[in-house]
Amino acid sequence: MANLVLQAEKREATGKNKVNKLRNSELIPGVVYAKNQENVNVQFEAREFDKVLRQAGTSTIITLDVNGEGKEVLIKDFQTHPYKNQFLHVDFQAIDQNQAIRVSVPVNLIGRDDLNADAGVLVQNIDVVEVECLPKYIPQTADVEIKDLQIGENKTVADLDIFKDENINVLADAEEVICSLQEVSEEEIIDDEETADAADVPTVDETEESEDNE
């Protein structure tokens, strides 16, 4: 992946009212955290952050260009408005290439479309897995092949491609189940059919019926 750059500026505005004015101007307040260094308050355009987040997620190092000075960071956390399509705040973690870091990596099920799932349902128990490694070894995804999974079988953390990578420490129990292919019981099938049949039954608007009778 090409190096992703997010343009930012140092932020002077603090306090609820001033920060709200930033958000109303489609700017997002954020903070850059670095070990043994003073935190840096920043602000950046919401539209540009959204683009970078879609590509990088929270497991890809990006360059945060603060007033012309580039900083290697991870998007550590971000908050969104409970019902508006709006970012409220972003935490960045500055990267030291010589120091191991903990990162949550998304789990990717490979072969889902080729899965022989007749009378079965795929259940995914884990969406992300935490790892610890040097920044240069951070994986974008933790992959597991599932196309040959049979009903009653499962895949565990030990089946992830990164589990055997000596440069990456997976911080999860090797036997923890990632996903499983479970048989659908006859009762569940009957319930689904009854629900579908009930949905097909036409309903009569009692108000319209009353008006017709009048």
C-alpha cells in the first residue's frame, strides 16, 4: 500500500465550545500521543480523514503531516457522533520503528464464497485479533482459509496465517475459535419457513375496511 498522508495543523482550540466550532467547520480535533513526549493537539479536515481511515483502518501506519512536519502514526482510536454522520475526535499513536507496538488486526476469512455451506451456517466469533510486533511487521489482516470447512468443524487462532510468523506475537489463546460451520436444526428451518409464510399473508388495513363499509 502506498504511503498514506493526512494533512493536519497544530490545534490551539481547546474546550467544548471552541472544539464544537471546529466540528461545525468540518474539522476534526485530535491528539498525537508519543511515549516520553508531550502530546500534540491537532486538527484536520473530516473529509480527508474519512478517506485515509477507509484505506488504512487502525492497523496501517500513515504519515500525519503537521504543519509540514511528517509523523509516522497509527489511528489508535476515534469517536463518532451517536446519530450524526460526524467524527468527534481522533487519537493517534506516534510510532517508534525500534519499539514493539500492540495493534488490533482485522480477521479475514478467505474462501467464504467457495464454502460448501449446504444446511449449514457460518458463525464468526472473532472479528479482530490483537498482536504485538515491531511497526514494520504489522500485518494489514489476519487471514484464515475456510473454503474446505465442513459442518461441525472450526478454525482457531492457531490457524491464522500470522500465528506462525516469528516476527509477530499473537496475543490470543491458540485454541480460541475464530469461526465454525454449524448445522442448521430442523426447528430453525421450520421457524424460518413459518416466518416467511406469515410475511406472505396479506394484511387488511382496518381503517380502509371501515371506510369501505361506510
